[in-house]
Amino acid sequence: METSDREIISLENLTRRYKEVEAVSGLTLSIPAGELFGLVGPDGAGKTTTLRTLAGLLRLSEGDGWVSGYNLRTEYEQVKPHIGYMAQQFSLYAELTVVENLLFFADIFDVPPAELSGRMDKLLDFANLTNFRSRRADKLSGGMQKKLALACCLIHEPEILLLDEPTTGVDPISRREFWNILGDLHADGTTIVVSTPYMDEADRCSTVGLMYEGRMIQCASPQEIKANMAGEMIVLLPEDWRGVEAALQDVPGILEVQTYGEAFHILVKDAKKQIKQIQRAVKKAGIGYKDIRIAAPRMEEAFVSLVRKLEQ
């Protein structure tokens, strides 16, 4: 999906404080219409505060911003009809059925009665909820609840979706189904800003903003972020992980070692040269290995590497 040149979201030095705590600090950002933009970072990075500010739910402490042409300082109420906002926490009415929840949100957003039935049928089909239309929201699975919440966000056909960690706590199949729906919405031209702690989800976005301690530390496509990572990656799967890090200490040119289960992801200056040195080092230490190979870095390695540099 190609994006438009028109900026639909623009932030200039956005800062949001809670008393003495700066949750978001000096955030400058431009998002074109039609973008699938991922906000990525650990808990406390400022993702939720950013989304709540974009939704007009929080006032700016400093800076300025515009959403769909409306100023977040002076026209935040005008922003709301143009967005669909999905919070992290359960936001449906548990005692209402699937259809009753959709009707409730349709009423809030003044959906024209003549269009309501068609929109509801389309969304129920889109979210694979047609066969559950009479089921109470609290009787749905976690994945179905997330899809219903998304359908409620879409009932007024907003041009922008703001989704705060929408797949946290759901099973892998439901997570994949949810992202398939987002892919279809993106293909139809909807602008989506989604926060996520999952790096594999970040890879599905057209642009990713990496946040850490309230600041944007990098903003680019997933491919650019991984390509800009200093060094090359070697993946080592030892037969016994104990002693591996000690064995690697004397290997020159190792920039960083990250562990994932029993696998070691080793960032080096020259992978072709140093893979042989690593093989010799673990052999000398009496450690066998099931696999060792040069691999392309993932988003997770790129993000962890950036954070470690900031903390040095």
C-alpha cells in the first residue's frame, strides 16, 4: 500500500508531563495518510501517552500537534470523530452482546440509521463475528473481544485508527488474524498507528518509531532500522550454553552478545572472518554446537542494540 504525501498526523516537540514525570519528551513526528505506523518500545516508553494525546484525551504540556488537520491544543474535540481509538484495557460493555456493543458505539458517533445495518453486517463479516452476534462480550474469547473492539472503533468509518497494544494477551493464532485484518484496512487506505511490544509485529509496519524513556530514538522503515545496525550477526546454537560467554570473551571484534533461549546472537564487525574465530573459541572451551551461521539481524536485535548504546 503506497501512502499519500499528505500529512495526516504531525507533532512538533510534543511533551507530556504527569507532575514531575516527563512521559513523552520532545516528540517530533510526521505520519502521511495511509501509513501503517508502529510505535515500539518497552513498558514506560511513552507509547500509551502518545496515543492518548493523539486521540485528544490528554492535553499537551509543551509543543504542538495536528491530527486530520485539527490542532490538538485548541480543537481536540473536533479530532475525535476522525479517529477510532482502542485502549489496552477491556473497553467493551461486558453485559451487552456483540451487536448491542456495535449499536452503542454507532449511537455515540451518530452513524446514519440508513447506513447502520450495512456497516454492521460488513464489520461482523470482516471480524469473523457473524456467528457470534448474539453472544455477550464477556463470553467471547480474548481474541474475539479484541476483534469486536476493533469493529466498534470502525463503526463510524474513521480515517485514522489508534491502537494501543491491541494483541497483548491473546493467543498466536488470534494475533495473526488480527494483523491480517489490519493489513486489509491498510490496503484500503486507512491510516493506522499501532503500539506494540512485539518486534515481529513491528516488522509488519511500513514505518516504525522506536521509543525509549519517553523519547523517539529512531524512526524509519523496518528494513532501514535493521540495515543501520552496526555490525553483522552470527547465530550460535551450542550443545551446552554454560561457558559460552566466557569462551567468547577473547574473540576480537565482538560488539555485543544477546541470548534468546539457548541461542546466542553475536554481533560482530566482520561475520565471515569472525565465524571461524568463534568456532575455534568454543571448540577450545570444549563446547560443541548444533548450528552456527551468519544471519540477518531482526528488529529485536536492532532495538536491544540501540538501547544498550543509550545506556552506556
